[in-house]
Amino acid sequence: MHQMQEDGFDNTAQVIAQPSSWVGNDGHKPKRQFLIQPNIGLDKEVRQPVIDILNHCLADEAVLSQKTRSAHWNVGGTGFFELFILFETQYQQLNKITDQIAERVRMLGGLAIASFEKILGNTRIEEQPAEVPDVLHLLADHETIIRFLREEIKQCAEEYEDEGTIELLVSVLSMHEKMAWMLRAYIENEPVHNESQERIKLDV
């Protein structure tokens, strides 16, 4: 039985077992997984749309991480050493972001997407499997993610009042802004071959 404190809060854990999906325990004998829903002051009606937002973010990070890894693996030519190190540093940062977002999904009582099918079905980033991403493509992806994050931070603040997710997404936004700045700085003096990117040459 649930007990109410004087301040009106329920002081017992929500041990409601909510069935999620069939998962394999050994690859041959699937079992039903049940999620115990958290009692953290956020109703399910709030948590579920936030989980959906986070899983979209998770998919974006996973795709960009793999694209950055591809750039790292296949880099060559002028600037090889600098780009090799830069791409490696950035995909490691993206991997950490992915883990943080997945952990937040679990904290809210959801399941973090993990399959390639789910990731590609939820991402807002173009995969471009036939191409090795260059700095301009990666920069455009970071800036796309930044724009989505700004909208989602505002949504989490105004509609869902989920301070934990807001704090996480703000930190992710900051990291993407820094990674985008580093990519932008690397190519500031290079010729532009992509109409989607505009550069302003300042007279000094």
C-alpha cells in the first residue's frame, strides 16, 4: 500500500511491472522483460515523450559517431595527422554523449534504442553510406544536431519541466558547439566547395 507523507508525496517505490518487449537471454529462448517504473516526480505522460526525444538524440549521436569514426579510419592527404587525431578525439566524445543519453532514458524508465534498424529509423542525420565524410559534412551534422537540441531543450523546459533532461541536453549542446567550432576553425582558410556552408572573410 502506498503511504503519503505530510508534504503530499508518495514515499513508496512504484513497483509497477510494465511489460516492454521480448528480449533474448541466450539467443534461443527469449524472455519477457519488465520495467519497474520510477517514482521520481514525473508522470508517465511526461516521461514517455521525453524518452522519445532522448531516443531521437541517441540515434543522432550514434550515426554521427560512426560517421566521425569513418572519417578517422579513412583520412588521408594534407592534414592527415591533425585530422586523424581530431576525428578520434571527437568520436570518443560522441561515444560518451551516447552513453549519457542512454543512461538518462533508463533513469526515466524507458529502453534505449540499440539496433541499427531503430537507430536509422530515429535519426535526423543523413547516413550517406557510400561516402567517407569530410570536415564539411561532419560540421553540417553537428550544426543540425545543435539546432534540434535547442528546440528540444525548450520543449523539455516549457512542456515537461524535466530539469534533469534539460541539464543533460544543455551539456550535450555545449559539447557539440565546441566540436563544431573546432571543425570550423580547421577549414576557415580552405576553399569552399559546399553551397550549404557560408563563410565570411573578415578584413583585419
